[in-house]
Amino acid sequence: MRQSQGLLRAAALAGALLAPALAAAQSAPGVTADTLRIGSFGALTGPGYLYGRLVMNGVEAVFDQVNARGGVHGRRLVLVREDDRCEPGAAIAATRKLIHQEQVFALIGGGCSNATIAARAEIEQSGIPFLVFASVHDGITMPRARNIFSTALTSTIESQAQLAYALEQGARRIAVVSMRDAWGRARYQPLMEEFRRRGVSPVADEEITPDANDATPQVLRLRQANADAVIMLLYPKPGAVFLRDAARFGYRPLAIGQSGIADPAAFEEQVGVPGATARFVTISMVRYTPDMPEVAPWRDAIQAKYPGDRLSVFNLFGVGAAQVLVEALRRAGPEPTRERLIEALNGIRDFPTDAFGGGITCTPEDGRCNKTVVWIQKEPGGPIRVIGTTTVR
Amino acid sequence: MLSYLLLSGLTTGSIYALVALGIVLVYKATGTINFAHGDQLMIAGFLAFTLHVLLGLPYLVALAGAVAGSFALGAVAAQVGFRAVLRTSLVNVVLATLGLAFVLKGFARLTWGGISDYLSFPPLVRPEPILIGDMVLLPQQLVVTAGALAVMGLFALFFRLTTIGKAMQATADNPRAARLVGIRVERIHLLAFAVGAAIAGAGATLMAPLTLLYPDIGFMLFIKGFAAAVLGGLTSLPGALVGGIAIGVVEALAAGYIHSSFLEVSAFVAIMATLVLRPRGLMGGPPPRRA
Amino acid sequence: MLEVEHLAVSYGPTRILEDVSFAVPEGQVVSLLGGNGSGKTTVLNALCGMVRPDGGSARIAGEDCTGRRPDEILRRGVAQVPQGREVFATMTVAENLEMGAYARRDRDGVRRDTERVLALFPRLREKARRRAGTLSGGEQQMLAVARAMMSGPRLLLMDEPSVGLAPAVLGDMVATIRALRAEGMTILLVEQNVGVAAAVADTAHVLRGGRIVHSGPAARLLGDEEVLRSYLG
Ligand SMILES: Nc1ncnc2c1ncn2[C@@H]1O[C@H](COP(=O)(O)OP(=O)(O)OP(=O)(O)O)[C@@H](O)[C@H]1O
Ligand SMILES: [Mg+2]
């Protein structure tokens, strides 16, 4: 009896001590009366800055616009950046710091796939809502982690879209040329599955190493197989070598690239043989090129905030992702919690952005919210043009 | 098909040969494999890119600049990095060259890494393919093959006609005797590293239009060049050329007639088979003695 | 011409030469004898700068040259015909001779010496374009002597030039040394073949246990039982 009385008293005391903490917990981490702190990680330095710093700049441009209009439910959005230098270890450290030290409310980020994959476990465990803005590896969003969403295309989506495009264009004899390193396999396997699912098989299936300086044998074998379309699972270097050698033999199939070859203008130079890229199309994650009038406001915003920068597609990745995040924050209501944000993200349906090829749809089953690839092409000597989109399943 | 594949093997083989020449030169003179050779090529390529593309200097000036810059870099690296360890064990020298390779790659990433993923380098000659018989070739491929032959020829003359060239050969042949006749062997070693780097400078500028430039290119070039050098016997300049072309041809034939997935492995199978049958490679003499 | 005093040399922790002193007067042939591994080659290497002595001194024409680099000593007129010939096997006979003159800058002198050497060894003139590695043992030995001569030395250090020579060629070698001596060359001859040493040398020193244990006129060596015994060790 005495003993249970003591216990009760202890419980009451504990309750009194814990009350302020509970009250604090009710207003979620990173949320104050007038601010909302959002964390971002990616490469701020080194060559990976394209998929890091530049994308963050796009996010920040959206945040600035939202803040100028009064914020989200009266709260100003604050972006806290951490550098992962494209390295797995640094990405883990960066997310830990953002979650535990900076106490941000949600994450938007992820540039280099390897780094983001490394940080996935930490993020999934903490339950913080995370919207991936650039990393393309399927392993980041699959298997589904309930708090992880992505507006980046994944390699599987791109592979499926490549085959769909070839068939759409009436190709009858489709060949595959691929690298078989980790990057290439992540695309090759889903591509082969897609071939099976559609009941077609490639007429030729050749390999090129990432460092190859010659693709004559591959070109000859494809030509012998009479392939009229080639799905290229290649980086720009082997891709350029392949198209160069194809042009040497006057062999010009429809050549279908993916976001590994993201800049058709640079690629044309890398191939180096005039006209060799005439039938080359590749995937962009965004439906505008930086010089189109549709993105003029963002161009002005970026160039005003970051003097010396020119608007790039990487900025647009950030614009699109941030617009999705802001919409979900709005829907999460004036008293946001992480759970409410996740719920709101899961409710995004066919949401239009200023960047992506189609509407954004996130579901509790699938965190890959962007399934529309944008096809771009550069006429030799001409500008880069958007020629269409393909939405997969 | 055969003639196309042979020609393709010849042109890629020339790239390998151009790399192998520098490796062989250093090995002959010092008895050391310079693991930084590929990365010296990479740096030289970026140097030429900076001079030619970024600063707009004429191609030949860029070539000369890359050769001179590489020579200087090779000399400094050898003086600072290798000189002390050349006297100790072979393993230390190998480690020193490996260390240099990493330093060079890091430097390139920092300096040129932000421009683009793969830098394109405009060809010396016009970019359209040309027809020779019924064979289609890029003019630049001929330039590389001619360049490999020219570098080899120049070095043959250098070794045959100049006193310093002969002193290098004498040092490679018998370092003890070289010291006895008054050759400063340490200086010859230094010179060999520098000249090896200069060859890398010439090679890089010639092949860059075909290979593109990126910080990681050095390793691939080194591996293929080293394979060519080993196949050729490691001590023979003509061997480097023959070895490079042999590897290029074997790769092209394997990829063309079997499957492209056999390309990588075929070269190494060929090397293993050659070394089992002829342990000194195709044209190799005895290994160099160390001073 | 050469004065060696209290020379001491070690390889790592092993002391090879304890205390070696002898002299080679100008114009004479002095022979250094000793068993296998007694340190004869080490003495020559210390004299021409290939190994650094721990102590003692070597004076060439009065100048202390202890611890100098090989090329510096070569310029002061000391050349070595190394044990085992050590010719540049992949290079031609002519190139071997050219390398012998590597440290020299006087082109005319080199041309004169080339003629002189080729006159001394007519076989080398016949085979000037051949690779040294393809020559017979005797020819290679001649080439090694000729190469050393090309530096224009005043003192020639010869390390067992008789080893591995056919008896007929051995006579040639003895004749060569005599001819060199007649030209006024000073020679330090390391030998295990006591016959050769006795035939050409003025004085002989026997090296054992890192010291000179016997010195005397070379002609008496062959008959001297005690020396032979100590020499055979
Ligand atoms: N570079 C070296 N490092 C260590 N020990 C050495 C080295 N060179 C020679 N020696 C040792 O020093 C001793 C003397 O060698 P050296 O060559 O001077 O003898 P040598 O009298 O010339 O013999 P030989 O008649 O066989 O030519 C030998 O015991 C030998 O093993
Ligand atoms: Mg000896």
C-alpha cells in the first residue's frame, strides 16, 4: 500500500517534469510561430555541385517567392544546407546533423545517388519526411519507406520510358547498348524486365565499357542485326564513342539516351562528328530548357539571387521539388506535424509544377512521384528542343 | 568485317601504344613501373585543353605547352617524390608513383572537375570521317597512329644519335657500368621520368579528341598501356607499339566475332597466354638491372 | 700516382676492409692479390667512388679524392675495367667506346684515343657495329679495357681481367697490359691468377682479412711458398 502510494507520487512528479517537454513536442521540430526550417543535403562543392548546390538554389528561389507572399500559414520557410560532397559518409553525417542538431522539420535534397542511398536508413528510421530532388537510384525510394518521396525520375522509370518511346516511334528491331557497371546494371535489369513484360526482345544486346575508346565491333554487330533503334544505357563518353563510330559507318538508328547524357549540346561536341547526333534523343527531368520563355520568372529569380549564375535545368529540379513540398506543407495545415506532412504528400495527385513533364502523384504505395520523362533533342547546329513526354505506369 | 575490325584494333591499339611508350621508357631506364603515367597523361590532356580551348592558343602551341609542362611536372615529381626512394626498395618507388597518381587526380578534379563531365577536345584535323578504300576512318585516328609511330621513331633516333640518349640506354643496359663511365645515374633516372611525362604530354594532346578528357581517364589509359608494355616485353619501344596494336586488335576481334562482353577479358587472356609461352613478352630483353 | 692509407670499408654492419695501405708509383704495374671475397673489388670500388669508405684516404696525384663521386674521380684520370667486364651488351662496340668517353668534352682527344684504342685492339675495329653482347668473352674483355681507356686515364684499375679467358687469349691480355705499360700507363691490377700477376706486375700486395698481409716484388711471388700458402688461405 505504502509502496504503491510512493509509485503514484513518483509518476505524478515525472508527469509534472515531462509536461513542458510534451508541450514542446506538440509543436514539431523545426516549427516556430513564424518559421519553418527545412533541411537540405547534397554536394555544395566538387563536381557533384550540379546535383546539389544548383538544385538547392532552385528550392531557395521557390521559398523566397513563397515567403514574399506571406509564407506557409504565416510561417517563413528557412532552408538549412549541408554539404555531403557526394560521399556516403558525409551524407550520413549531414543528415544526422540536420535531424538532430539543426532540428529541421523536413528534408528536401539528395544529389549523388550513392550518398543518398547511404543516408536512407538514418532518414527512414527518424521518420522525418524527405523529398528527394535529384538522386535517381531506385534503391532510395524502393522498397517503399513511408516517409521518403521523390520528384526525381528513377532509373527504372527511365528504362521503361526508353522502351516505350522506341515502340511509340514505330521501331521494330530494337537493340540495347549498355555499360555493365553498377550504374548500368541498375538500368539494364529493369529494361530487360520491361522487354519481357511487353513481349518483345532486343535484336542485339551489346556492352561498352565506361572508358571505351572504340565501338566499331558493337556498331558492326548492331548494323548486322539491322537494328532500327538503340537504347543507350551509357554515360556520355561511351555514348559519344558509340555514336561517333556509328556515324563512321553511316549507320544512323534512332538512338535513345537517358538522363546520364543530360546535355545534348555538350554531347554533340563530345561525339565530334558533324551530324552524328541527328537521331539522338535523351531524357530530361524537366520540360523546359533554361532559355524558354515559360521559365523566365525563375531565370530572373535565380540570376538576381545568385549573380553570375545562369538558369540551369538543375535549378529547375529544385523549383519543381520545392513546389511539391510547399503544396504539401500548405495541406498539412496551420499546426503541421511530420505525420501530417507525410499524409499530405501521400495525397498529392496530378499536381502541376513549373518544371516537370507531367503532374506529380505520390501514394502510400509508391513514393516515386514523378513518372513522366521529357524527351529532348538537339538538331545538329540548332537549339535543344523538347519533343514530347512519356508517362510510365 | 575483318578489315574493319583490324583497322579499329589498329587505331585503338595506337592509343594504347602511345601510353605504353612512356611506361617502357621509364621502366627501361629505372627498372620501375611508373603507376602515375596514366594520370600524367590526364594532367597533360587538361593542360593542352586549357591552352587550346580555354585560352584559344593554336593546337601546336598547346601541344608544345603540354609536352613542356609535362616534362617539368615529371622532373619535379621525380625530384621531390622519387629521388629519395629510388635508392631504397622497388616497392617504395611503386608506392611513390601510386601516391603521385592520386595527387594528380585530386588536383584535376579540383581544377577542371567543375566544367563538364567529359570535356571535348577539338580534333587537329577535320572531324568528318574519310574513306580509304572501303574503310571509314576518322582523320584524328590516323593522327594518333602516326603520332605513336612518330614518337617511337623520334625516340629511336634520340637513343641512336644523341649522347644523352645513349647514356639513357647505357644506364638501362647496365647501371653499374654506366656509373663507372661517369654517367650520373640519378640524373638519368630523373630525366627518364621527365621524358616519360613529356611523351605523355604529346600522347594526351593527340588522343584527347578521341578519348575526351575527364579526371578518371588516367587509370584506364594506364591499365591498357601497361598491358601493351607487358605484352611487348616492357623493355622494347617497338614492343610497346606491337603490344598496343596487338591488344587493340585482339579486343576488336573478340568483341566483333564473339560478343562485346569478351572485349575486356580477351586482352588479358591474350597477355596471359603470351607470357606463358614467352615469359619475356613479344620483344622483351632481360629485365633491367638496378643500380 | 696513387696513395692509399688506412682505407676502411663496410657493407652495412660487415667490415670488409679494416686497414689497407699501399701505393702505386707512376708508370708501374702494381698487383693486388687475394682469395675469393677478400675485398679486392671493394678496394677498387672505394678508389673510383662506387662505395664510400668509412675511413682512411685515397690520394690521386697528391689530391685527396676520398668519397668523391665516380664521375669526379674519372675526370681526375682514374678508370676501372670492372670484374665481369660489364660491357653495355645491347649497345654496339662503337657506342660502348663512346660511352667510355662520356665524361670528356675534348672531341679531338676523344677521336685520337678512339684511334689509339682501335689500333691496340684491331678486332674491335672489325666488329665496331656489332652489339657488345654478341662478342666472345675475350673480345668483351678487350672492349672493357678499351672502354676504360677511352676516358683517357692516367691510372687504370683492372679487376681480374684474366678470368674466363681461353689460354690463347690469356697471352693476348698479358701482352696488352705490357703494351699499356710501355705507353706509360700506371696500372693497379687485381688478380687471382698469380701467373699473370707475376708476368706483368712490378710489385704485388696480398690482401687478407681486410689488410695487406704481404708485399713484395712480383717476380718473386711465384716461387714464394709462404705467400702462396697465405694467399690460398
Ligand atoms: N654490395 C655488397 N653488399 C654487401 N656485401 C658485399 C657487397 N659486395 C661485396 N660484398 C662482400 O664483401 C666481401 C668482399 O667482396 P669483394 O667483391 O670485394 O671480394 P673480392 O676479393 O673482389 O672477391 P672475388 O675474388 O670473388 O672477386 C665479400 O664477402 C662479399 O660477399
Ligand atoms: Mg672481385
